[in-house]
Amino acid sequence: MEKMFYNCTKLTEFNLKNNNLSNLNYMNGIFDNCTTLSNISFEKLEFTELTSINYIFNELPNLFNIYLSDLNFTKLTSMESAFSNINTQVILVIILNNIDISNVETMNKMFKKCNNLANINFINIKAYKVKNMKEMFYSCNQLENAIFTNFEAPNLATLESMFYDCIKLKKIELDGILTNRNSSKIESLRTMFYNCTEINNITLENINFLELNTMREFLLCANKLNKVIFKNLFFSKSVAMGELIGFNLYNSTIIFENINAPNINSFQNLFNTLYFNNIIFKKINIPKVTTIQKLFANGRNISNSNISFENIYAPNINNVQNTFHKGSYNTIEFKNVNLENLK
């Protein structure tokens, strides 16, 4: 089916349902130059020999709906760039429902720069071998909602820059993807939401990170956050968390509660440039942390904030230099904080 509908400039709708395509190997460029195509639906299909769908929806300027449901892609090993650069001129909605991609190993850049993608729904996706979701939605600058429901990916290794520069992203449901089932092999969450300037709430809860080594700049420049909750988290390794949250963040509540991080050795430069915020650390176990130097990086810009530390076990901290340097705080409260080696 490679380039099967090439240059069908009057084709507006394509529906494929209840067909056996079990011997099909390639679909690359199937819709190339279908300039008026607006709706695509694939439903209840067997693609058991298909090995590539790269750029299958490339350059379709009037496409506004893609619906993929009940599909079997058992031999597909890559979905890299499958939906990238869909340079549609209208708002696009994509729904992927009940799809078996159990041998796919990479979804890297899958929707990168899909400029008018507004809503994406993943429902009942079997992605058992997927390791790489780096830059999956990189610079999808119209994306507002990303919903993951029952997304099974137990071998995930990286979500680095997954939503980097998604400047209109407002709603993201992480409990469908960042779960205990999917998180045990994740190594990087670096810049996952960098410059997501419209996102309101982020919650990471009830997760064991066994291989994670970096979360640097995880929420940096996400400056309209109302609430950030990190709760009931276990970090097995020493995780880099520099500039985790911040840069011109106003009127938010940031909660770290019940964090067990026995091998993290530094909480340096965790925050950057916050205004009028409430920051709560409660029940934190960080026995190997030796420094919280510049915990609030750019301390001169921590303005009118309330900060509390409660039930903190950090017996080896010996460097607190400039932790609150030049900040403007309303209250700083310490309650049941173990800093027994601080001199």
C-alpha cells in the first residue's frame, strides 16, 4: 500500500474497517499529497506483518481527525516520527484505542512538531517493549489535553523532553502512564514539561522509581502551575533534581510528602525564581544528603513565600550555605527536623 493514494487531491474521507491485511508489509506515504483529506479511520484491522508506518500521515494540510481502534501491529517495532510534522492547517484530534503494539520499542518523536494537534487520547494501549518516548510531543504548540488510560509500558526507560515546549498544554493525566507498573525502569524524566507555560496541576503519587537518575528541569518554566504534589515516592538511586521547579512561578502550592530517597546526596538548587508560594516538605527521608546549598536557587527572587519543614530525616547535612540567601519570606517553619551533623 506504499503511496497507494498518492496525489488523490479530492479525497476527503478514508475509512478502513474489518479487513484482513495480515500480509501487508509497508504503508509508508500512503496518503502523500492528499491535500483535502480531513478524516481517517482505521478500525478492527489485523496488520500482523506490517513493519513500518513511518510518516504515514505526513503533510496533510486539512486533516482534523484520526481515529485508530482495535488494531493489531504485532510485528511493528518502531513508531518513530509516525505522526510527526503533520502540517495540518486545522485543529487535529487523535484517538488511539485498544491497540496492540507489543513489539514496538521506540515512540521517540512520534508526534514531534505536530503543530495543530490539540487533543490526544491513548486508551488501552499495550506497549510492553517500548523503552523510548523521548520528545514524543516535542513542540506540539497547540496541544491542550493529553490523556493516557490503561497505557501499559513496563520497560519504559526515558520520558525526557516528552512535552517540551508544549506551550498550551493544560491537562495531563499522569496516573495512566507514570504508574508503578511503568516506572520501575525509567532512567530519565529530564525536561519532561519544560516550558509548558499553561499547565495548572501536576501530581506524582505512589510510585517507586528504581532506576531513575535525573529529573533536572522537570517543570522548569511551567510558570502557571497552581499546585505541584510529589507524594509517596521512592527513589532508589541518587537522582539529579537541579532546577526541578520554577522560573517566574507565582501563587502556587508545592508539596513534597512522604518521600523516601535513601541514596540522593544533594538537594542543591531545587527551585528557581518563585513568588508568593507555599512550599511544604513533610516526612522526608534523605539520610545521605550532605548539602542543601542554594536549595532555593536565585534566592533573591523567592518573594513573600511560606515554607515549612516537618518530620525531616537528614542527619548528614553539613552544608546549608545560602539556602535562604536574600529571599523575602513570610514564614519559615521547622518541626521535628533531624540535622544532627550540622555544624
